[in-house]
Amino acid sequence: MRKASEEYLKDYKNCSIKNATAENTKLSDKSINIITVAQSFHWFEIDTTLIEFDRILKNNGLIVLIWNDRKEDDNLFHKEYNLLLKKYCNDYDKIKHKNYPIEKLKSIFINKKIDTVVFENFQEFDFTGLQGRLESASYSPEKGDLNYDTLMGELKSIFEKYSINNTIKIEYNCCLYII
């Protein structure tokens, strides 16, 4: 993803990409107006990250956390896809974004106002795109793993079962938490 970002943003002269972590951004003190974290907050070492965010944020700066929360409603594809992830992706239940409900965020960002905005979002995929989407998830087994081939075979089966015009639509609630 970093390589894709570097390629996509190469013509933006005011953009610089640093080899750093959330816990040690290598940014100057009080130099940032908005910290945006998309789809990765669950990976951060929270205590160290909060110290770093406080160090680099300007007074009245904002933290914006964003993630797509896949709907688990009456959509049969969503239900079977979720069962597939639970069956073959060992870390799925440990690291999914549902582990960060607003109550947990309030316990992390103590005495801070958290505004929440939720809107509908979706992604449409052919099978290659759906496979790539699943492979990019941190909880997905990698090629060579015992579960990989079986997972991808069953993914192909549910894709063929539910796709329309060789396309599947994954629906989300996109959650923004503005702190």
C-alpha cells in the first residue's frame, strides 16, 4: 500500500511519505492539524501512540479514525462471507474493527469529545478483485498456508453463487470518529 501511495501521490509536491510508525512518526512537535487513521488503528500500540499524537498535534488539532464496517445483515453473500472468514482466518475475530465500538474509543480518548459520522459505502468486485481484497486483509492466510487454497476455493464458490453480471457488492457502514 505504501508503494501504491507513493506512486499515486508522486506529483503532489507538498506530500512526503516517511518510513515511520504511529508510535514514532518522526514529525516535528505540534506540526500537524489533522491525524487521519484509516483501517489500521487496531494495529497501534495505544499508549505510545497517544503520547506521539499529543506531541505532533497542534493545539485544537483533530484525530480522525475511519474504517469500513462490513454489514452483516440479511444479505446472504455477507453472511456466507463472514462465516468463511471465521472458519479460515485465525485472527479474524481478534482484530476486526467491531472490537473498537464507541465505548472502547471513549475509554482510550478519555475526556475528549468524540463526534461520530456513519454513512453507507460499498465496493464492487469481480472475482480477482474480491480475492485481492481478501488477500490484503491482515487476518487472511497467505499463499502456502494450509487454509489458503480451501479459503480461496470456497470464496470462488460463494462468488459464483451470489455474483450478478460477474460482480459482487460488499456493503459497509463507513464510520468516522472525529476526536
